[in-house]
Amino acid sequence: MTGTSRRSILGMAGFTTAAVAVAGTGILRSNDSGSDAVLAAKALPGVSEPTHTTLTPFEDPLRIPPTLRPGNKGITEVDLVETRLRLHSQMPTTRLWTYKGHFPGPTIEARRGHTFRIAWNNKLSGTTPVKAVWVHDEGPGPGLLPYNRPGTQGSYPRPEVDKLTAWTTVHLHGGHQNAINDGAAEYGVGPGSTQLAEYANDQAATHLFYHDHAMAVTSLNVSAGLVGNYIIRDKEESRLDLPSGDYEIPLTIQDVNFDTDTKGRLNGQVVFKRIIGGSGAPEPGTLPSALSVLAPFTLVNGVVWPHLEVEARAYRFRVVNTSDTRIYRLVVVDEETGKAVPDAMKLIGTDMGLLGKPQTVEEAISLSPAERADVVIDFAAFPGKRLKLVNTIAGQQPGAPLPDFAIPYPEVMQFRVSKKRHAPTPIPTTLSGSFRKLKASDVPSNATERFVMMAFDRTGGMPQLWEMQEVAANTPPEDGIVQIVMAGRTRTLRRTAAMFEDTTTFFAAAGTWEKWHFISAGPAELPIYHPMHIHLMNFQVIERQALDGSGLDVAAGRTKRPLTLGAQMPVAPEESGWKDTITVTANSLVTVAGRLADQTGKVMYHCHIMSHEDEGMMRPFVIMPPAVHEIHAMSMAMNGAMGTGGTKGMHSGMTM
């Protein structure tokens, strides 16, 4: 498988905003009066009872979350509260868990070097608003398969989810913050408690996002509404005169499914539907083998298939995919001709900031969960046109044929361009003067090298995340030993961990270079992908290669014969800049390199398919000040805990 007077400055003491429809704009804007929950729900007029079995695309205006700019003194309060919002005018309102009553939450804006603190106050009560169920597969399409069909008919309830209360922890994805402020999965807080976090904002201008990261329930909490954007700005970006203010708009894209009443009419309740194998109901108290979550409807800023009225001029869109599993391959289409508009998008930045130069997107940008793209679309060439953004991938790996489980509705959103023409807006030929594209030869020779495997087989169980340690080449081929041929020599790896709860084996020195190899191996006919995210590390893709994974015996946890690499695979433009998340497709090796942040503590890396991280594809690693790291390594070596890999083997990785 692969806006907008939103710029009102909101003070430290908290704020209330109401979303109001602005005539002629196709946008729901924010103002600073009234009650968040009540007025935001009324802002999108619609039905109070279920009336529709299907939803009409582009009926409703795009909603823009308000902007929050925390001060540099004291603490900014952000309350997690339950609210009801209308996600489409043809449905009743939806019960959600939100940040300050908004879905997505307020866009938090910071200046580089401006440290501030936020108190995330869990004021949620009751049980989760998400209805979670299991369904059996129905075989190949065409038509709606069970996870794409609205409603829960024929499904099995999940009573363990029905009684779930609000256990939350906020993670600033891509941010540089000490581990105590990172929103660690196991550091959740319950209703009535507060998570206090300090954010250094010591990074170049970039688009981050914040979301719930609580152990075992991240996927459910994010589906319930706990997600928001976070923008860091700096002087380098400000000098570029890129589209800003009303012409810079976040687009938070997320797939969703809804429950229905007995007549099949959509009632607005979010449904989290997963496919299980076998037959009959799952055994009570057990977690069955399950596929990930793919849903039929697409939300943009909390509205199903919205429209946006734009002037015939340039706009900057900060795009993020916050889906559980779904990849979006985004294409701009002319509604009149039904054809893709070539070169419509200019890519100016990736996950972690601006590119050196803008890149013209020939047709599409692909984003896996957690990936971001900074895009400029100049509508000056399309006065009076209606364009739409569509998804042409439906969840399979890039370049693969469209699978039977294709999304039934490719619509994402619509742009309605005014007839008044403006002059085209040139994009600066140089964006970030400090950016350079890394090559393998640019990675320092003393960079720490690490190996991580994603292993899967035909049993249908959850893919496994194996932490690997290079050992001597003559190590016997026992269980837990994997061999792979890289650059003409066979590397022998020992599995040192396979669960989050296993002993921590990756230790690192803050501010140093690292080179990570992500290896995905399994049967060729299973197109599984994993968007891998490393906390506190900005990296670039060094190479991507095809891999023959047929030599792996997943059950035994070892190779029957060495894995071998094949042809070089392309690195897409949206993968060509600084990243914090990279998609690893089935049977491939992806090597990334970058410098760890200066912040320290126990953080983690994981697959950002949220249901995967919830169910085991996540591992901790510890970042220390360099001097502490050196003493720690000496101590471990003295105590004989390092195994055959030596001091830099098990606990620090292998230096190149």
C-alpha cells in the first residue's frame, strides 16, 4: 500500500474565537468573539439529523484555524476540550476532542530563537468520541470494500475502545525539544492534569505540526481531532517576500469514515474501521491481526471536500498529511477538461524547511502520513477557472498499479479562481542560501551508522520493527542474525530488540552526525510501506535501492541467504530536502543521514502509520551530551554489557 484574517494575534492568557463565514471568500475565518464550540459549529450551516447517504463534494468553504503566537514570558494555556463541529453541511455535527475547540487546533506560530512554554491542559471528560470496529475483508473490488463503506453494519465492536478515556500527551513533530518536553508516548496525562512543555524554536523556518502521541492510542486520539499546525519563521524566509497573510494557508489533509443510522444515512460520528483476517468475531481480550486504516472521505482543515475561493494570484499552501495510513498523491486538475494541469505547483520546501531553489512539480506530490510540502500555486494563469486537488494514489506505494482497495472518492478540495487577473508572482530563484543537497561523500566519516529492519510475511500479522546491531562477519547464522550485501560486502546484523518494551540499545551524542539504514523485507506481492520518523533529527535521503527480501525467514527472525540490493530507486522532489519522516516502500533500503539536535533525553523513532506505532513499531533511543555519552560508553564496556559489537556497537551504533 502504499484563509483569512486568521492572523489575529492571540495572547498568552488564552483566547476565544468564533469561525464565521465571510461572504464571497469560500473561507471560514476566525474572529475574537464568542464561544469556540458553539459558534464554530454554527459557522457551517446544515442539518441537525441524518438526511444523506452520500456527501456532495465542494459544498462547504475551507475552514482556517486561528493563529496562536505565544509570548516569551510566562506560560501559554492550551485547553484540550470536547466540542461539536460540522464536518460537512449534509451531516449533523460531529463530537470531537480538540485543542481549544478547533479542528485542526490553532496554528501555533513562533520566531526562530524565541523559546516559550505551553501548558497543555487536559480538560476532556467522558469516553472517546471515536467508534472503533473490526471488519472482515470481502476480497478484491471493485466497489466499496468494508473499510471504505460508511457505517458499521457487519462489524464487530471493540469494547476496550468504547471505555477509553482521555489519556493524552502532545508531541511537536519535527521540533527540537528536550525529551521531558517531547510528549513521550508513555508520559500521558489524564483528565484534570496538565502537560507542561518548553519549545526552543531553534530551527530554520519550517512547518511542523503537533498531535497526540499517547502510548497505544495515538491513532484513536488523532482520529478524534487532536492535531494542529506549528510554524517557525526566521529572517532568511522573511526576506523572500513569499505569499503571506491571507495568501498563506495551511492544508491539513486526513481521511475519515463516518457511521450511519439504520437507513444508511451519515450521522457524523467518526468510525475507525480495521480489517481482520480469519472468520468470526475476535476472541475477547485479544488483539487480532489487522490491516491499517483507510477511509473513503477526505478532510481538509476539518471539512470534507471543501472549496476555497482564491484570487487570480499566487498562494502558499503548507500541506501536511495527518492520516493514519493513507498516502496522498496530489494532482491539480482542471474541472472543465478533466485533465491534470502540468507544472501547476512549485515546491519550495519539505518537512524541515526551505529548499535551496524552487522545483516545478511536473504533475504530482506524494505525501505519506506526517510528511509535509511547502507549495506555491499561482492562480494568475487560471482566471475564472475551477481547479480541484485530487488524490491519484489511494494508498499504494508510488509507481505501483492502482489496487483493488482504491479510494472510491479521489476528491480532496476545489479552488474557485476569481475572474480578475493579477500579474504572475515570481518565486525567488534562491530560497535558502544555507541549503545544500547531501551526497554520500558529504556524510562525515565518523558518523554513527545504524540499522533498522521492517519485516513482514504472508501471515497477515502486524509488520515487525527490528533494531539491528552489526556484528562480526563470521557470526553463526542463528535465529536473530540477518545478512545483507551492501557496496560489495556482506554485512552481518544481530537483532537486539523487536518491541518498544525491550532494552534500549541505541545511545547517541547530541549534535553529532548519524547515518541510518531502513531495510524493508518481505514477500514481493505484499506492497507494505512505512513512513519512518526519527525524533530530534533532521536528515536527508542519501539513497534508495530496491531489495530482494526473499531470503528472510520472518518467523525465525533470520536470513536463509543474504539479502541483496537491486537498482537505484528515484528520490522524489518532495523527498529532496531536509526531512524528519521518510517513506520506506516494500522490499527496499533507504539510507538517510543528518545531525542530531542539541537537545537530549530519551526519545523515539517509529513508523508514522499511527496504528502501526500503537501496536509495536516504535523504539526508544537516548541522546546525551557528548561528554556524558563518552563516559556512559566506557561504563558499559567496563561492565561487559556491550556484546560482540564493542563500545560503539550495541550502544552507539557503528562508526563508518
